[in-house]
Amino acid sequence: MNPAPLSTGDLLRALGVIVIWGLNFVVMKVGLQSLSPMLLGALRFVVASLPFLLFVPRPALPWRYLVAYGLAQGVGQFGLLFLGLRWGMTAGMASVVMQTQAFFTLLMAATLLGEHARRSQWLGLGIAFGGLLLIAGAHGEGSQQMSLIGFVLTLGAAFMWSVSNLVVRQAAKVGAYDPLGFIVWSSLVPIVPFFGLSAWLDGPQQMAAQLAGFDGKALFAVLYLALVATLLAYSLWTRLLQRHPAGRVTPFSLLVPVVGLLAAMTLLGEQPAFWQWVGTAAVLLGMLVNQFGGQLGLRRAAAVR
């Protein structure tokens, strides 16, 4: 029996998540204009967790999963991403490079968890890797150009995202849990490390100066990252996954870099170089092969039989 198609409401939810996550990278750039990467990270997780602790129960999971996820997704993913964006990564290219988390997850799941990967998935990985080499080789030095250190840090952020994916997979083996509660309570974990890193890297005086000069841009960025990009988008995405097979929902994420690139060009004036466009096309092609290559192979085999 074929699963029911996505309703109009579900399609609107999926498109909403795509737009929210695509604009996410531009908002990060805006926030980093007045806040340091570590202080932005600390405030983002304060808002995403503390106001909700009395209303959202803690998921029935051992604390080690919440701590591991908070460190990997919070300090690792967002710490490196914020640093990359501050040190020369463009918002548009960040939206592309971050999607490689799917391939890091594939590699680690096959290596560490023994999960079987199709040949089409390895082919997609190879195509996307070639695209990343093109993107890295086309870095520039201007204010609107991607720096090599920014690219490397963003790639590290994508790797940490994949580590958090493995934590989620392991947590799922323990039993069912509320995804919103998981993200709220795990968001407690990065707060102290981020404040500590900010005190170390920025210094207490600079931290105080940033908080004293907290402006509308900083407030908008913190609220968007915490409430819209995390809690709202995550809830919408989770609801879709609860109602439909993952294979029907996850391909929508391929549109996030499209929104990210268009938003960065329109709102920040970014103009990717020619070879960055070629590399982006290769990364997206690799993702398509990874998502749909196995289905095409099965259909071809069925047609032959």
C-alpha cells in the first residue's frame, strides 16, 4: 500500500522549514556583526532552553545522551560554524557546505555502527567530495569572498553535526522520547562552555561591552536562531517525520542551500565565483544521487525482470 501523499498543510510546513533554515545563515551573519561567535552561541542556547524548562519535561533518556548531543551539536557544530562565518565563510556557501553532514553521517554510520551503505550512496559521496574541492579551491580574499579557514571551520561544523546525528541514532535505541524535550534540555549543555570560551577568547571586559551594546540586530538574531530556526523548525520537521516516511520528507532539505544562496545574494550582496557555482552543483548532484540513486536502481532491476 502506497503511503498517503503530503497534504497541503504538510507541504506548507516543509516549505516553511526550508525557508527558515535557508535564511538561518544570513541571520547568523547579522548577529555576528555585534556579537562574538562564542557569546552568540551562549545567548542562543540560553533562549532555546531556560525559558522552557518548567513547561517541557525532560525526555526519559540517560543524561549522557543529552550531554553528548549538547556538546556535539551545540559547542561543536554551532561553535565552529559561528567562527567560520566570522572568519570569512560566506552565508551562501555555508548553506551548501553544511549539507555535507549527510555524507559524514554515512561514513561514520558505516564505519562505527556497521550500517550498510548502497553503492549509489558512495557514488553520491564521491561526487559531492569533488564539488567541495572545487568550492575550497575557489576561495578568495575580498570582503564578499570565502576564506579557506572559513571553509575548513564550516566543514568541521558539518562533521560535528553528523556526530550529533549518531548520538540521536543511539538514543533512539533506548526508547521513544519527545524530540522537543530532547532539544530543549540538551540546549542546557552548551551554555557554560560557550560563556567560558567567550570569557577566554573575548575577555570579561569585551563580553560586558557586547552585552551593554546589545542592539536590535543582536536581539533579532538571538531570537530567530533560538526560537524560529531551532524550536519552531525542529518541531515542524519532526511532525512531518512522524506523519510520513523519512524518504519522502528528507529530500526537501536539498532545497535549503538554494534558499541560502538566494538569500545571501539578495540580502548580503554575496556573489559566488564561477567554480563555486560548479562545486555547489556537484554537491547538490551528489545529494540527489545519495537520496534517489538506490530507488532508480531498484526500478531498473524491476523493469528488467
